[in-house]
Amino acid sequence: MDNAILLGPIFIPLAGASLGVMLARNRTYQHALALVASVLAWLCSIVILAANLNGEILTYQLGGWAPPFGIVLVADQLTSVFALMATTVMLGGVLYALGCRDKSVSSPMFMPLFLCMGVGLNGSLYTGDIFTLFVFIELMVISSVILVAISDNRLGLEAAIKYLFISGVGSLFLLTGIAALYATFGTLNMADIGRLLASGERPLLAQAAAVMLMCAFLLKSGVFPFHFWQPDFHTTAPTPVHSVLSSVVVKAGIYSIIRMITLMFTDEAPLIQNILVVLGIIGIFFGSLAALRTYDAKRILAYSTFAQVGFILVGIGWGSPLALAAAIVYAFNHSLIKAALLMITGYIASRTAAKTSRLSEIGGAGKTLPLAGLLYFVGGLALAGVPPLNGFISKLTLVQGGIGVGQWVALGLVVGAGTLTLLYMTRTWQLIFQVQPAEPVKMKSYGDSALAPALLIVMCVVLGLYASPLIDLAMRAVEQIGDPTLYIRAVLGG
Amino acid sequence: MNTLFAIATGIMFGMGIFQILRRDLIKAAMGFYILFAAVNLLFLSVGAYDGLIAPYVDAAGQTSAQPSDPLVQALILTAIVISFGSYALLLGLIAVTSRRFRTVDSDEVDHLKG
């Protein structure tokens, strides 16, 4: 079993971050190194995806210790799809940061921390060991807290403290859950826990562990009862960090939830899924309505993430293969769209005198930026789910999944709330690009680069026109996770 | 699980939750650390369920009758490093807050409204 390629997406950015700290005096080399590291990580994730297209599950034993004792990295098709999404958006974030004029981005520690966040994200996807999952999630949390605390927005500090407190308590729940699982089964390997849970014995402590893990993952994704930190923390982040936080970092929790209910707690899954549908629908309405009443372009998109995560949770909650595949497609497409929209908002905000995204300041500012207007228009339509863009594909598969399950009330609510997305995106677009400002907005002639959002929007259009490869991939991933014994046999052998 | 550890974990958890809900950010940060220490102790006691003797191998290569589980001790070493790092970061952020907003009262640091 020599799949050393699995080390790539984790250790290449980590090496880039460590070398970046040494190169702190030379910003040009540091940024070039970060770009190279994230391109290599992206290529590695593509190679891994290509390698398990035929259904093979790749594993790599760190240090040669066989599971369940050693730490093992695992890539099945679900992991590969999520990792491709994560590395793509991280690459976009690094590209945007290279052309970004924020003061915080030129700080010598920005790029190393940004890469560390990517390491935590990729690591939490690839790991097959639940304690390593905790370590990678903490790496992600601590790097993102520092990145937000050094934000140009002075309030970033307050949001960072708030998030560190909340996320710290969330991590405690994760750790307590892990301790409960270890006390019950004496193992930390997810495949081994899955095997022992499937073999019949089901102590009460394991169910308590399921509740704690669930709470921790929902908190990391900013789902309804644990959402209150999310808009503040995301809005005050520097634009490249915000575009990564709001799109892929929240998906790490989603991925762990999918892994938990398909691999480990398969018997409890129906109960968990019912809860997820309810939480998802509350999140959709709460997020969409809050986005309608908000007067900051970045905050609208942060609330929109809250709503869109709700759609994904509903897909997971319906639980049929088609609905689960829809959730995966939805997660992938939403990441690209949301990252692009946030970068365009940053592109506009960086050109205003106050460098803010408050609608009172940038209202009408978009009139002089036709390129941003076009990109935002396409991205907004994609988010709202208008054909032929990729957002339409994800909503369509989700609705097909809902029809297949026959949960008509939930389906009606989801489709109805989908129109709210169109409503708040239209409102934001009008307020930025259409409205005639009372006095002419003073615009600087320079600002952030539009390269990264343009590339992401092109990907959105392409994924809308050629949607079937991604849907095929998601369907095959769902087929694979539908049978947990495949994963268990690949990890534990025999 | 050792009864003493169970009671200690419970008391520390209660203390931590009480402190973390206070308005003073420094006291809240201390509560944060007490909470982490409580969970670390819980994790440690999970490994001590079948023995409280240190897991050493003697000269003849024999382990003592009921050694405690060494793996959890390695794990909480990692967890302690992480919690210590978070705590240090938190105190650093609070120090900057006290300079920037001239207060450590969490009710007065509430400028985030959208």
C-alpha cells in the first residue's frame, strides 16, 4: 500500500507555510512559494481523484504503522470530491491574495497562516483517525482566528475572540466525544469504530458520543442553533480569508457529518437525518430572511452561506442516494459560486475610499466597474439557481432527490425558500450596480485583481453547461459510501 | 473510571462553565482553560479504567499486572499543547482588545452589529 500521493495535499502546503515563515523578509518569494504550493496541492488532489475513479479506496499508513494502531490517511471518492473543491477554492484564495491590496495581506505571516488553514482543511478531509481530525480542525480554527484578528477591519479582533471562545467549547465537545468513543471501543480509527458499531454491541456511551460529535460538527459548519458567530466572524475577515471561510471551511463540518452517518453511526442515521432536515429548513429561512434585512454586501453573503448550508443539510437529511449526491453537488457548486461572489465584493470594496462593503458606501459604486457587474450578475444568478448555471444543476438534483423521497412538505419549503435567494441577490445587485447614488462615489483607479473571481465564475459556467461529470462523480461517491464495509475493508485489510 | 477523577472532572467542568459565562474576558479565558483541563483529565481517566500503574516494561520485559493505557497519555499531550496554544492566543487577543477598546468587559466590546 504505497499511496504516498495522499501526503501531497497536506504536507506540500505545510512545507510551503514553514518555508514561508523563513522567507518572511522577502514577500515576493514567499508569495511565489505559496502559489506553487497551492498549485501542487491542487494537482495532487486531481491525481488522487483520477486514481480512485475506478472505485479503489486509497490508503496511506503514516510511519508504516498498520491501522487500527497507526494513523491512516484515506481517500475514497467522497473525500476526493470534497478535497478537489477545497484545494480549488484555496488556490483561488491564494491567487486573490496575491493581487489584494489589504494591509493585512501584506503582513509577513499572512501567507503561512493562510496555507496552514488549507492544511487543516485538507487534513480533516483525508484523515481516517478521529483524533487526528480534531488536531486538523484545531489547526484550521487557530489559523483562521489569527487571520481574522489581523484583519483591516478593526472589529475583526472582537469577532476573533468571540469565535475562539465558541469554537473552543465546540472542540471540547469533540474531544469529549472522542474520549467517550475511546472508552467504549478502545480505538480511534474511524473504520475500526464503524466495524465495532456494526458488529452489534451499542453501549449508551457511544450514543452520547454521537450527540457530542454532531454538536461539534454542526458548530463548525455554523448550522442553526450554533450559527450566531458565523456572520460576524466571516464579515470581518480579510476578503481572501472570507472567501475561503464562507465557502469551503464550513464544508469540513458537513463532510464529517456525512462520514459519521454513513460510516460510523449507521443505525442512528435516520434519527440524525430527521434532525438535519429540520435544522436545515430553519437555517434556510433564517439565513435568507436575515440576508434580506442586512446592509453590508459581505454580511449578506455570510448569511447566504448560512442559508445554503441549510440546503445541503436537507439533502443529507433526505438520505436517499440521489439526495445525498445532490448534497455533494450542491456543496461543490456553492463553494465556487460563494468564493467568486465574495472576491468580487472585495474587488469593489477595495476601490472605494472607505474600503468597506457597507451598502451605504458602495451603493451605486458598481456603475463604473462593468467587469465586476458582469461577474457579480452571473454569480448571483448561479447562487439563485437560474439555468444554465451550476447553481441550477445543484438545485435541480436536490429537488429530484426530494421528489424521490416523497417528503412533500420539506420539498415545498425548500423550493419556496429558493426564491428568497433570488430575491436577496437581486436586491444586492441593484443596490450595488443599479441605484443612482445621491452624490457621486469617489473611486480609486486601483484595487484588488479580478483574476481569481473571473476564473471561478468561468468554472461555474462550465460546470453548469457540462454538469454530468460532477453528478456522475457524486453518484459514484454515494454508491461507495452506501456500503461502509468497502471503506472498512480498505482501511483495515482482510 | 476512577471515582475521584470523575468527581474532579465534574467540579472542574462546572467551574469552567461558570467562569466562561462571566463578563470579564480574562476570567472567561481562565474558564476556557479550566474547561480544557477538565476534558484532559476526563481523557486521562478513560485510560486508567483497568489500572492505575504506570505502563512501564521492567528489565525482564514484563509489564506490571494492570498498567494504565499509555495511548491516552500521548493523546492528551497533544490536546494539552493545543489547549495551551488556544489559551495563549486568546490572552493575546484580550491584551490587544484591552488596548484598542480600553476595556475587558465583554458587554462593552459589542461593536459588531449588522
